Amino acid sequence: MNLDVEFLSRLQFAFTIMFHYIFPPFSIGMGLLLVIYESLYFFTRKKVYESITRFWIKIFAANFSIGVATGIVMEFEFGTNWARYSRFVGDIFGSPLAAEGVFAFFLESGFLAILLFGWNKVKPGVHLFSTCMVALGSMMSAFWIVVANSWQQTPVAYELATTVDGYTRAVITDFWAVVFNPSSMVRFSHSVVGAFVQGAFLVLSVSAYFIVKKRNLEFAYRSFTIALIVAAVASLAQPLIGHNHAQVVGEYQPAKLAAFEGLYETQTRAPLAIVGYTDPEKQKTVALEIPGMLSWLLYEDLDAEVTGLDQFPEEDWPPVAQVFQSYHLMVGLGGLFIGVTLLSLFLLWRKALFDKTWLMRLFIPMVALPVIANQAGWYSAERGRQPWIVQGLLRTKDGLSESVQAPEVLISLILFAIVYALLFFVWLYVLDREIKHGPEDHTLAPEAGYSQKGERVDAVKKLTSFND
């Protein structure tokens, strides 16, 4: 393996974006749960929901800060390592990135201040509205990023122009056609629902920890139950969205889909691989398969023809073995989430869930699995697009900066690894401290500042009403 500038630049970008992508799904998933928890507090005035909301806001804030810090780096990499790519797509790629900054990041970060520090300063309805805006901002941020990425997968509404210095660039012809390109909405849905699963499993993990330790039990039971419902619904929705996503990939990126399934020959009654391995050199896939199922899923016809890799030059093939495994890892983990959440809902219905200590212990480390599933999904999507950085228009090797050298990229990669390791340690330290400390009891806290009807009250009136 040659440590050339292309390999190092790709490795650096993959490392930085995969590390960054640990955090946005947590923010998106927890944002939805914060809206649910605080809505329950707003309408019921039960203090347990206030404690739940306040606790998870602190976890959300710690996650959000690391996500922002690690996300900024990638925008600089476009200019340092991928200047020719930036020149080619800048007219198109810049529009959704600018929209993400204006309509999403500022929305999220602005209302985050009220979310964190506004309990004593604003009315409950205003605070709940701020929570909704933070959750919306996190999803809108994902939307614009996915729009930009999706255009690279399914480019539309552009024309090629030549600059005065002889470079070719893609020029946008219809902004809304770019926003709603053929893959943007299904990829956005797939990503956001995956984030709901990841955020919910973080809550399930911490709540299960409290249950096992027999601490903060009312907090843990209620927090766990709501997160379980969200996780189950999101997990069940993913195969439906994923099915639609696969149909889009099959139509616009057939080489990627063929790599997902290790399908080397174009054939009718194409099988769906469940688990196995593939050998690109021998062009052979050994797997447990369901005959005809891939044809039926793509075209609702068992006899439909599915395009194989034999229809493309080998230099245009993705890294088939890697993509095959990462794709099936994602699918397999998705099936696991469905099984575990449905079993847990059944036990909850039977009022036996929280007595199953083995299951609670299982939920604690399971928080890592949705992270792996989301990473595997994005890895499959991006590696499956290779060798194209913009599908059919620009190869990855042609998007590199002309001036950057391999030693420069290597040094920056090492420095990124050191800094990101420190950031990851800080993140884990903060989470560990907050989780071990547990939720605050706000039953007697005058700083909560609201009566059952929502008016501000002073400390004396608060304590007097409690004693009564």
C-alpha cells in the first residue's frame, strides 16, 4: 500500500468525518426525545419529567459541543486537500452548505442557549419552544448536509462550464432541483431515522445502568420506556425506508448496488445475500441467499433482471469485498435492533421488563451498536460510490489539490488523531461524570421557578405550597 497523497487525503477525510459522525446522530436522536420529555413535563407538570429533561439536556450539550468542534475541520479539508473537487462542485455544493449554516446551525445554537440556561428566565412554553427549535435545527442541519452529499450520488440540474484558467466546473441551473435530487429525501429519511435509533439507545443504555444499580428508578423507568418506544418505531421504519433507498440506488448507481450484493453477473431472479463473503478476484460470492428476492425487492418481479458488475469496466468497480461486508453489517444490526426492541416491548406489556436484569445489562453496552450501524451505512454509501467523487462526472483522484504533498497530509493526520483522541477522552469523561452523578431532584428546588399553572413563584411560596 503506497502512502501517496491520494491515499493519505482519503484516509484523513475518512477519519475526520467518521469521528465527527459519532456525534450528530446522538444530537438528532436526543433532540427528539428532549421534545417528548419536556412536552410531558409541560402538560403533566410531573417533576420527574423535569428531572429527565434537565439531565438529558446536559448530555445533549456535551455531545453538541464536540460535534461542532469536529465538524468545522472538514470544511477546511475541502480547500486544503480537495481543491480541484471544490472548484468543480463549489457552485453547487456551496449552496446547501450555506443554507445549513444560516437556517440550521444558527437556529440550533441560538435556541440552545435558552435550552441550557433558560429554565429560570423564560416561561415553560418558551422553553419548550426552544427545545423544539433545537431539535428542528439538528434535523435541518442533517437535511442540508445530506442534500449536498446526495447531489454527488445523483447529480442533476447542472451544466458544465469552463473557467478562464481552463478548469471545468459544474454550474447550478435549478436550486430546488438540486435540493430535491433523486436520492436526497430517501437518504435524509434513512439517516435521520438511524439517528433516532442511536439517540434512543444512548438513553436506553444509561437508564438501564441506573436500573441495574437500583438508582433513580422512577427516572430510569420513565426515561427507558419512552426511549424504547422511539427505538422500536425507528427500527421498524428503517427496513421500509431502506427498501426505497435500495430501489433508488439500483436505478441511479447500479454498480454500487451490485457491490452491496456481490452480484458479478447480470441475471434474472437475482438472489438476495443474507450473510457470507465475496471474492472480487474470482468474481464469486459465497453466501446464504434467498433466490429471486433481490429482483422482487427492486422491481416487485421475481423474474426481473438486475444489473451486475459485468456491465461496468473493472476500473469503475467499487471495492466490492469491503462494501459487501459493511452493507450487510448495517442490515444485520438493524435486524438485531428490531428483535431486541420488540422483545422489550413485549416484556414491558407483560410488566416483566425491568425484572430482567440480564436484558438491562445487555442494553448498557448496546449503545455502541447503532454507532457502528450508522458508520457502516455511510461507509457503504461512500465507498460504494468509488472511484467517483461525483458520480459519473469526477473521479476521486482528479479531485485532489495540486499543491498538497503526502508528508503534509501525513503530519496533519497524525495531529488530528492526537487532538481527536483527547476530545474523545474529554467527551467520555464528561458523560461518565454526569451519568455517575445522576439526575438532580428538582422537587424542592425554588430555581425551577414555576407553579403547576406555569406562573413564576418565589421560594417561600414554593416551599409553603409543598408543605401544604
